[in-house]
Amino acid sequence: MKKRKTSKGVYITLITFSFIALFSIGALAFNSYFYPKDRFYNNTKINGVNVSGLSIKEATNAVEASINNSLNELDVTFIYENKEWHYTSKDFEIPIDFSNIVENVFNQTTSGNIFDRKIKLKELKQNDGNILLSYRNILGGFNKKLDIIEQEINQELKEPEVKFDPSAKEIFTYINGQSRIIVNRSELETLIDNSFKTSKKITIYVPYDELKPSLSMEDLKQRTSLRSSFSTSYASSSANRKSNVKTALGAFNGQIVEPEQEISFNEITGARTKENGYKPANVILNGVYIQGSGGGVCQASTTLYNALLLSNVEILEVSKHSLPASYVPLALDAMVSEGVSDLKFKNNTTSPLYFKTWGDNQKVYVEIYGLAIENGEYYKTRSEFVRSIPHPGDRIVQDTTNEYSDKITFKGEYLRLKNPQEGYEAKAYLQHYSSDGTLLDEKLIRHEIYNAQEGIIIEGTEDVYEGVTLPENKVKFIPPQSTTSTNGENVSNKINGENREKYNP
């Protein structure tokens, strides 16, 4: 078998590496031998004080003397915005015994096996052998001072607030919010330690983390803009009816409706009772005007309804009257009746809606505030007359129950309960305009038919006694209409001209 040759250079390399390894171990063993376990390694410093070869006690004396001497120069200032905290050595407790501090340094730099010590010797050499003690740990109460500074700077997040008082001259008042401020303690401590490496007179600008409110004050004011206003007249109404309209609308005065919240007019205004402030006034029942509690509430709901439309608020439920109302155009009324019909809506915007309502002797008003309609755009309504419906004339009804016996008794005596009224078909549209008045969109929102109403004449039921002469009959029978002259131009005058003073739904 052929013998493999080994290079002479390989042997030399192996011998060299072995020698270096043995020398390193030997050097470490030599250092450990000549520096007993209770002595600091060579080239070791604590805060610039050379403690090489010293015992813990000797090193403590040397470090304590140096630090006590440097404390006279201590001057620390912390700054946050317009606040300052200033400290000197007199503001801290100086340790009477430094031995524990020095002993901790000794254990950190000399403990472990031979390989651990080799690593620590290497680290000492890289750092010029200097071990820096943080003055935060040397000075008693330093961290407590930082705690105090932290407490005085830290603050909770507060969003800006708005207070709504519809009775005040300025109905909205605004309260500034504040950012969430948290002192970055870790970064602060690092700044302190690094600053003390070069000087005993230091100024630290306190680092902090900030979370700002999600809304600015300008945002808040945008969310309390006037979105719409609407008014209706009740100048010819009785005092009781005016009172009922204002009472019902007053239930909405100061109301705040949150996003996605659904509102029922009937729930907000409550039962139409004396206890809730409602008074007797004409209401309609089965096409007949009678005295009832809460007459006029429908004008309140209609006024609110039209303000909601102009605010582009989502309408969930609305009903027409059996007869058209004189205070709004056709198909823009909103009839309410407990257990029968309601006006319901939902705040479909992203911020609260604020309601202000009031009434004088002539009109009632609704104003709705909330998030400004974007780009200065606005809304209008349009009523379209489609056709009139001829009325069926009068119907004579005998008073078999003697309900009207105080007014009529005999056959041939007549009492008009109501007049016949023609009906109407109409549509209502919501129009969307740009800030410069350009019509952007128009959509159909209502298509209503107000059925024609027959007139009702009540006749007595008793036979006329011999010798009794009935007074002249002043009730004229009205026959059915074959045609009607009412059109889109005169329908409003026609409705208002039908003597609606005694009743407006």
C-alpha cells in the first residue's frame, strides 16, 4: 500500500494553533492565579475610578470618594413643554454604604467559569475597562422623582365635547379635548444614563408618546352645522290647538339622536292626555270633526317631517291624512294617531342630530343640526298635482240613535255633519342641489291619493205632529260632482278656501 505524505506546513499550522490556545488558557489561568477571586481584574474601572487588583472594600472606598466628590457638580433639569423640574445632589439621598453597589459590579465582572471570565475580560478590554454605574441607581429617590414627573405629564385621552342647550343664545358650546400623553420611561432612562457619561450637569427633554383625539375642534363644529329648518303657520288656529302643536314639538326641543338611532314620534310625544299637557281641540274621526284631546298634533309631526326631509334624514314610516292639510303642499303631510299611524325616522348620518323647536303666535319652527351636508349642497321638496277626484255628493243619514236629538227631531229636519269634498292625487319629490343651485338629483318619495269625501246630512226620525210647522230647511243637498275645475295652479287656494279654520289635521 502506498504511504500518504503529510505536508510539513500542516504540522506547523496545527502546532501554532495549539500553542495559541494553550497560551490563552494559560493567560487566563495566570490572570486568575495572580488576581484572587476577591480582587478585580486588571484594567477594570468603575465610573472612571481604577479598581484593578483591588478588593471589594478597597474599591468601595475609592469609588465612594470619587462619586461623593462629583456629586457637588450634580445639576439635573427635566423639561416638558413649559414645565421644568430642577434637581441638585441636595434633592437626593446619598448612599451611606456603596459596598453593595461595588459588590454587584464585582460579581458581574468576575463570576463564572474560566470561559465566562475570558469573555468578560474581552468585554472589559473593548470598553476600556470602564463600568458605568447609573446615577439613577446611585442616588436614592431618583426613580421616585421620575415617577412624580411622569404623573404630572401623563394624561388621559379626552375627545372634544359639545354641549347643546336650545334655549341659550349660543345653543352650542365647545369643550377642548386633550391628547393621551404617556412618558416614554425606557427612552427617558436611556437619555439620563447617556447624558451622565459626559457631564454631571444635564438637561433632558422628557420623551413621550402622544395619541391625539380623533376629532379636532373644527371637526366638532362641522358636526353641529344647521342642516335644515322648516316652519308651518297656525295663525288661524284656536289657542288650544296652538298649545297642542307647541307641546308636541316641544318634546323634540333639545333632543339628540345618535347615529343609527331610530325615533318614533308617538313615543317621544307621549299619550295625548291632559296629564301630558294636551288640551281639547278638533280632531277628525271617520271623516267627521269632533272635539278630542290633542287636536293639532299632526301639524307638529308634519312640520318635523318636512325638516327631516330637508336634512336628508331617512324616513322609516309616514302616513297621509284622509284629507289634505292646508299648511303644507299635497303629499308632504304626516298624520299621526296613537296605535294607528306614526312618524318614524333613523339618523342615517355619522354624527348626532340636534333638534331645536319653538313656536310663536303665528308659526311653529323646527331646526335640525348635525354634520354639515357636504360641499354646501342642500335639499328641497316639490309637490306635483296629478289630478282631482270628483266628490260623490251628500248622503242623508237618519239619527236612529238620537245622537243629535238636541238639534233635530222630526223627519224633514236636517243637520249637516260635513260637506262633501273632492279628492286629489299627488306626488312628492326630494330634490338635491349643488351649492351653486344646480339640480343634481330628484327622486320620488311619496305618491298619495286623498280620497273624495261624501257629505253627510243627519235627518230626524220622528213623524211631524199635527199642527207642527217645521222651520225652513237651510241645509241644501249637494249632488255628486261630474267634473271639477281644480288643477295644479288652484289646488292650494281650493284647499285653503274650504274654511279649514275650525280644523287642520
